[in-house]
Amino acid sequence: MNRWILTQFTTRGLDDPNLPFYSCVAVSVTGDPTGAYYRYAFTSGLFFPDYPKYGVWTDSYIMTTREFGPTVEYGIGVYALEKNKMIVGDPKARAVRFFLDSGVVPLNQIGDGLLPPDIDGTRRPPARAAAPIIGTQDDGASYGATVDAMNVWELRVAWNSKPAASLTLAAQLPVASFDSVFPCGPTSRDCLPQPGITNPDQYLDVLSYRQRPLYRLAYRNFGTYEAFVTTQTVEARPGMAGMRWYELRRSANGYQVHQQGTYAPDDGVQRWMGSIAMDRSGNMGLGFSVVSGTDVYPGIRYTGRLNSDPPNTMTLGEGTMIVGSGVQTTTNSRWGDYTSMNVDPTDDCTFWYINEYYTAAGQASSELDRVWWRVSSV
């Protein structure tokens, strides 16, 4: 539809528990991101819609959140926003909301986050196909999982005069063993050492500890099957972070894990906070952050594979997008929370990646640098 979306949650309910929270969404009127926007606000009631992820589906913008409210437990919010009305500025655009309450739904089925699908390519999903909502579970984490697996929820929405919607757990797919619990300290965010940093309070957040995949869940319809890819940070070897990636498929036979792998060369470099996508030919690009405690400053690298390559492997070697030259010196340790690998719709084979890094000048002013990077496939 050649539109841009800007989003932001409200926070005043954190100061006054009687005030509701909103997810504010702005949709550009045209393809110009600097032009006018239609603006909407969708409430989550007294629950704070943290860690939002957005995906574009056929007739809905789908949002998932981690929500906290007046109860002791938290939950996962899954929203469908009425896209066809939002893109024309209709003030009556509606939203459908599901709240997966951790006091009701087993924690291993929702973890600390689910991902909505985000369509790539020109082929739309099959008519009336459910939108897959994906999460992971780790049998070594604290949520009661008995097997390492991918959880697949299905969201169905019909925008009738009265919207009809459902959200159901469709599949739990066992995957190769992984460990999302990383050794960190003194807090759960102080994990990855940086060059010249001796204070563990200034180590970087690995983002693996909350049993969740990382943005995006890139979706593509190949006709005889649908494919969707995502990734998450894991402890690939003791004290070393790597990128676990997955390609799931949906066909007449249901859902399957088509291939998976953990990209983690044994070179002393931490690789984390990645994002993956697939082009029109089934080639993949995987981008991620890198750092080491000796000589690799926070920077950005990538790898990939061709559709014809042996399965379960990233075969194209590692490229460097940005060589960092500074470190993060705050004691907050927060890094990210996510990056985005996207495919250019004009040719459907050029990958664009956005991430962040530090320069020496940025270190001096405590400001991150962010970059778009383009890589073309063949």
C-alpha cells in the first residue's frame, strides 16, 4: 500500500493507575514519510502495552505486546487493527484485542513475547488464511517447558459490522536444543563485555533471557507453501551469544520446521539482537550486533544463505556493515530492543537492515548511532 507507520505507547498511566493506556498509531496519507499522517489511539485499558511489535497482514495491522496491569501477573496482548479504514483516514477504524493472561495460559505457551507476521513480496496470503503468531519455549528456562519448541498461534479476524475474531494455539513444534538463559550479573541485563570495560554493570544486555523470538516474523507466500522466518539470541557455547534462526512452513499438511540453525563462529565474538528476512527466491539475509571483551567494539555484521544451499546452514560467510569504535558507558546496559531486516519491495531481492552501534564520538556524548544498510542478493 506504500504507506509508513509510526507508533508510540502512552505512559501517563504509570503515574496515575486510574488512567488508561493507549497505543498510538500514525499511518501516512501517501508514500511520503515526511508528509501528513492519519492518527489513531487504541486503548489497552489499565494494562501497559510494553514491547510492541507490528506486522502487516491482509486486512489488519497486527500488534503484539507484553502487558502489565492491576493484577500480579502479566499477559501477552494480541491486537488486530482495521487496516483498510486506517489507510484512508476513517475515524471509525476498529481494533480487536486478545489478552493471554499468564495466570490462565501456561507460561511456556507465551513466554515473554510473541511475534506477528509481516508480509514480504507481492503474493498475498491465501484467502481467509489465519495469521500465524509465533513464540518460542526453552526447557531450560523458568516457564515450565518440557521441550525446546516453537509455539504457533493462529489469529483470525473478519471485519464484519461486528468483528468476529479468534486466537488459538495451533501447533507446538519441537526444535533443536537451545539455551536462552545467558550468564549475566550483577543483573539479568549485564551480560556482554566490551573492550576496556571492567565494570560488569556496563556490560550489554543480551536480550536472550526472556524466552522470545526477535523481530521480525517475515512472511512470504510461495504458492505451494507459506514460509516465515525469525531468529532469537541464544547461548551458543558457554558464555558466548549466537543467533538461532528458523524457517517454518505452512502447507496443506499444517506447520513444519523446515530448517533451523545457530550461527556462532568460534572466534570470541558475541553475536546477538538479530533480524532475518527472505527474498523472492528464498535466499536469506541475517543481520546482528557484535561485540567482544577485547577488540570488537559494538558494531554490525551480517551473513546469509542461498535457497540452493544445504539446509540448516548460513553459507555466505560474514560481512561487516559497521565497525564500531566506541562503547556504551551507562550502567543501564539496555541495548536495542530489536533490529529489522527488510526486503526492498521495488525489486524483492535487496535487503535493507537497520541496527545501532557506537562510535568514539557517540561514546563521548552517550548517543547511539543508527544506520540503514543495503545488501543485494542474486
